[in-house]
Amino acid sequence: MNVIAQRVIAARSGNNPFVIGRMKSGWLVLGETQPLPGYCQLLADPIVSSLNDLHGEARAQYLLDMAAVGDALLAVTGASRINYETWCNLAPSLHTHIVPRYASEEDDKRTKAASIAYDYAAARPFDPEQDKTFMEAMKRELGLGH
């Protein structure tokens, strides 16, 4: 079982500390590191290999949820735009990296994909106390239960 599937199973059981909330199509989680403030992921639930494995309403809901997270990030972080990355190559379970991008980023980083411009492994790690205010703001913005 890959790491994304493990995170979904942990979210279902209430044992994933990164969970911001349950959306119709899956779980919104804060990134384990924060290369850019507000970096989140949407993890599909039920677990499927790719977006192409979802059909009809399920596919549309995942895309709607993804865009709703982007809208919330714009409102909560003041980002200038949002990047969406859905690769599923290393961990073949549908998930999307939703990354706020800021006008204040260095020129050589701002125009590149965040996964290329930033070292995610070296970024600030998730901290439940430090990230609590942001997670609560995202819950409120998205209307997710507490």
C-alpha cells in the first residue's frame, strides 16, 4: 500500500494529524512540510489510481473540491494564484498538490513549478500548534465541520 492510501486510511480512522477536513470527494490535508505557506493536498476517497478512474459525478466532484480549496487558499493566504499538481506517479493513488503562490516569491522561483523551485524535504515541517490557526481558517472558509 502506498503512502497516499495509508494517509487516507489514517484520515478515515481519525489518526491523520494533517487533516483539515472531509470534503465530498476526499480529505483535505495540510502538507507535511510547508515549502510555501498553505501548501495542501486533496486525497481522493474512495482511493483510486488516477483522475481517469473516476467517472461522472465522482470526477466532477473531485475537480469542484479541488477548485474550492484553491478559492479558500486565495481568501485565507492572500496568495496571487494557485498551482494544482496531480501526478500520481510515485504514489499511484489520486491526490492533488494545491499550492498557493505569492507575488513575494523570488523571481527565479515564482515562474517554476513549486515542486521544482522548492526543496520540500528541507521546508518547515508541519507543527500542530503553529498550523492550527491556518487549518481552522480553512475549515471556516470551506464550511467544513469541526
